[in-house]
Amino acid sequence: LSADRAWQLVRQHAPVVVVETADDDDQLGTLAWRMSGGDLFVAVETGTPSAYVRIAWTEINGAAVPQLVYTFWFAARPASHPLDWLAGRLDAIVWRVTLDGAGRPLLYDSIHACGCFHMFFPTENVRERPGPFEHESALDETMFSPQAVRSPAPAERIIVYVGAHDHNIER
């Protein structure tokens, strides 16, 4: 992709992220270095919401296709109970858009930066393959797809609704 084409695709397919906000930990922010007691650590500055974006590639039917990878950072994921091992400083949602060769969305998927809660949102342009195939393990995980998504028209954007505290995608 040329830089101009990449930038056009990144802008065109960027989601609108709507976060239910209960406190400051539910605000999107920008990563920043901080010092505390002589220790240097990464924090999230919520005064400036940001999307971190990169382009990756995957192969579909022998052809390389681009994936737009957006990462949205939160300052923390507060504990929902005393033994909540998912809680902690920093939380992030990764939203990925897999495009066809013409730049149309085939599939959206999301995962938290910790590697939890991977979900797929197929468009009408793909279908789930049967499986597992002979060469695959019987333990091959199937795709968790809570909702199919209609491909947006050129002037439309995908809206991602995120819950407060746990930052899980709700719709």
C-alpha cells in the first residue's frame, strides 16, 4: 500500500468508540511515561483520547490482504471483586479490520490487549468455514461471533459500544 492509500483506509475504517463512562478509568487516553517514587512506568493520560493504528497483513485464498489494527487504551481496569485477576493498571481494546483487495471490510475482530475475550464480527462478504479439517486438532476452537455486521457504506462508520469498568464490547 502507498502511504496515501494506507492513510485513506485507516481513516475510512476507523470505528467510532462509545464508552459507557462511570469514572476516569473508562476514558480513552494516550500512553505516557510517568515517574513515581523513582520508578518509571507507562500510564494513560485521559486528557487526550487516541487511537494507535498499524497495518498488518494476512493471507486469504493465497492472496495477501491488509488488516487495520486499532488499539484503544484505558488507564485501568478496576477490580470487580477481591480476586479479580483481570484487574490492574492499564487496559486496552484491540479492534482489527480485515479488508479484501479492494479495501472493503470482510471481517472485524476484537481482543483485549491481555489476550482475553477474542470475538469475531463477520460481514456479509465472508462465511465461517467448517472445521476442524483432517490436519487440524479436534480441539481447534471455533470462532466466537456474537453479532454479524453489515458492511458500512462509504460514508458510514462502525460504532463499537464498550461497557464501563470491564471495557467489554457490548455491541
